Amino acid sequence: MSYHRSRLMAFLTTGFIAAALPQGAWAASAEEVAQRMEAMFEKQGMEATWAGVSGDGTQVTLEGVVVQPVGTDNQIPLGNIQLGDISDDGDTIVVGTLSMPTYSFANEGVNVEIYGISVSGLQLPPEGGDDVASKISFYESADLDSLTVTRAGSTLFSLEQLHFEMSPPGDDAPLEFSGAAERFSADLTAIEDPQAKATVQALGYEQIQGYLEMAGSWNPADGRMVVDQYDVSIDEAGTIGLTIDISGYTPAFIDAMRDVQTKMAEGEGQDQSAQGMAMLGLMQQLTLNGAALRFDDDTLTDKVLAFLAAQQGVKPADIANQAKAILPFAMAQLNNPELTAAVSAAVNKFLDDPQSLEIRVAPASPLPFAMVAAGAMTAPQALPQQLGLTINANE
């Protein structure tokens, strides 16, 4: 189930790059539009076939579409794909609207249904180009009305109004992207582990709801990828937020990653040590400029303290004091007194008044991932200083 869903979402989300597109005269055939679509699927690591193509070039229908991830035997039927408001911008075909039917499948008693998949402003450049648009699928926006996962008639997970959009890069500016899901919900009563299920029930999180938001930018020239916001908020619990700034995520890097992934898929069940080493080699091309992980509390901390206190027959404040006392001893094995003092001070402040807790990495200069990995293995006690790691509470 998760495999098919992730492949479909990869089709929708890979790239997330778009432009305000001028419209021009149209002269290509429906068959040429279909060929460009086939090439676009290939850029997503999927082979696409269809039973037929109909239309006049400005409106095209791909009938009975089936996609198959390269190197696998898994075929994913997508049904008919409708392409409308097709025009040209030079040699690039511009699909004003793309829509797909309801997509559904079942696996081991779990049913997944996806409604309202649409893309606008999709660019289909000619084959053989060296520009970024020829290597990564660009579109203005992508939408998914809802995704529902059910089992035995009960909804396990749902996601509503997922939307992504992009603005094109300028002469001196990177492209920008943003996205959000207005609502998601999950039924945690389906958890099978008895202990975890009891904990969820005691905390009052058998049914959770929330939303997510993201925003960032990408410069294809130097591969600078900045995720300024990636927030997942759960009602009456809190918000987990991630930001990251890396370099080296170039179109060439993306192509190399796809090649390695394809080889790994083709050799599934065989020795993949060579592909694993290739993947590690690719990761060393990335450079870390900074990152942060933040938690903004919305009563979760108080609920956890109350739950632990009830189990031990003490007050929540006693549990908080126990945590304050234990933390320095737990961190002593890192042999980093400065980090221990900073973490203890921040955690103590947060437990006294739970508002927010943030871990931030800000190296003095861009840090290659290879150096981070080497430092973690050879001198872990020096890694926090190398990363410029800080932790703050209620700021």
C-alpha cells in the first residue's frame, strides 16, 4: 500500500517548480503531447503506457494509463488522464490543466482512495535539452482534494485539500515553493501494541487532527535548497517544525540519485553493497549550511507529565524534577560539559513553563556531510561544537 501511494505522490510532488507561462499558437499533434508525457514520466523514474490517445492537440486524453516504477514489476493503473488548455511556449508544450480520476487500491484489507488530483501549468520541454526544465518536471500548482485510508469500514487516516505551488527563478533569485494540507486526521485506536494503545488512550489522543505547511526555495545552479518551513501541527498537542539549508542538490545530483535508485530496484534481493557505496558517495556531495528542529507545545507536555505522575502515584511537578535531575547524568557519557549545561538549562526552563524547545545547527562555515559523518564516528564529543549546535527554550 505505502509503496504504491509513495510512487503516486512522487509523480505529484517531484520537482515542485513552476512558472507564469505565456500562451502561444499551437501546432503539435495529440501524439506528440503523449510522447512528451511519456518522457515526463521517465524523469519521475516510471515507465508509462496507455491503451490509446485521443484529442486534437489542444485537448488530449491518455486512455487507460498504467505506470510502472523502473526496475520493478509493480504496475499502477491510473485510468484516463485528461489534458486541457494545451499551448506552446517556443519548443515547450504547456499543459494548462491536467486531471486524473479517483485513484483507489486495496492491500491486505486496507483500502486507499485518492480524489481530485490535478496539475496546472505543466511544462513538457523537448527531448535532449540541457536546461533545468528538461531534467525536472515543472508546473505551477498541484492539488489533491482528499486521500482516505480505511479498513473494515473505519477511516484510519484522511488528508484534505493538499496544495503545492511554485514561482519561477529570476535572474538573481531562486525558485520558490510552498504547500499546505488544510486538514489531516488519524484514528490511533488502530494501534495494535497494547502498551502504546493504552498510552494513547490515557493521553486522550485516540483521534488526532491537524494541518501541515511548508515553504522554501531552490537554486538549480548551485543546488542550494532552503526549507524555511515544514510544520506539522496536531490539535491540543503541539507543532513540530523543521528547517534545513543545504547545498549541492543540483539537477546532476538528482539524476545520479535516480540512477542509483533504479539500479537498487533492479537488483532487489541481491547484494547491493556497490549501490549502497554509490549512495554514500552521492550524499558526500551535499553540504550542510544550517538546520533547526522546533517544538511548540499545545498542552502535550502537561498531559505527558500528568500521565507519568499517575503511573507513579506522585505529582506532575515531581516527574519534572526527576527529569531535571537525571538529564545531566544521562548526558555525562558525551563528555561535553558545555553541551550538558546548555541542554539542562533549556530543558529545565521548558519543563517549568512548557512553551517551545528548539535545537539549532549553525556551523561557522558550510559543512560537507562527509565531515559530519566522519566526526560522528571518530570524535562525537566534538561534533556539537563543529555543528554549532545550540538549544533554547521558550524563545
